[in-house]
Amino acid sequence: HSHGLTFPCPSASPGFTNCQDPNKVESCLAHDLPDSLEVEMSTLQTRQGSAQRGKQTRRQAQRGNHSHRKAGRFPEYEYEVEVETCDVGANVECPGSDSMCMGDQCCPGSAHS
């Protein structure tokens, strides 16, 4: 929470601290996400696309063969987390407001941010 102070845009570069509160309220940069989300994202990408193992996992899910899936090498996800990632400098919405920002800019502070 920024307590009403300005804070860095979610797409600001990691070293950007020129706002009243130097800490990001939210980050959409892929390398700022926790490791667990990166692992989950790569697993979801594998399931959606080109890797044969991903296709095999999807077929098992369609058959409802849950006991085999739990014993397999793929972790079981109860839900899919959709994480929007962005590049440094991307035009994104500031958390807690309708303001837009791009990269190394400050977002307006609010009671909710």
C-alpha cells in the first residue's frame, strides 16, 4: 500500500524509484513474478502448445483419468492462474485508478493503492 503517495508504474524498470513511495504496488514484469508463478506459467504454455508432453496431459484431462495424472510427473492444478505479463515501458493501467502509465512514470496514490 502506498498510503496515498505516488508509486512506480507496474511496467517501470526494476531500478526506478523516483516516486514518493519507491516500492511498486503491482508489477507486471515477468522477472518480478514469484518463481512459483513462472513455473506455473511455463507449465501452462507447455499444455497449450507445441510440446508433446503437454498434449498428452491435455488428453488425459479430457478422459477424466485423474488418478493417473496425480501419479504422473506433472503437478495437478486445481485452477489456472492467468498472469498478464508486460515488457518494461508497456502502456498499462495504474493499480487503484483509471490512470494509464508507461514505464518509468509514477502512478497517482489513492487510499486503495
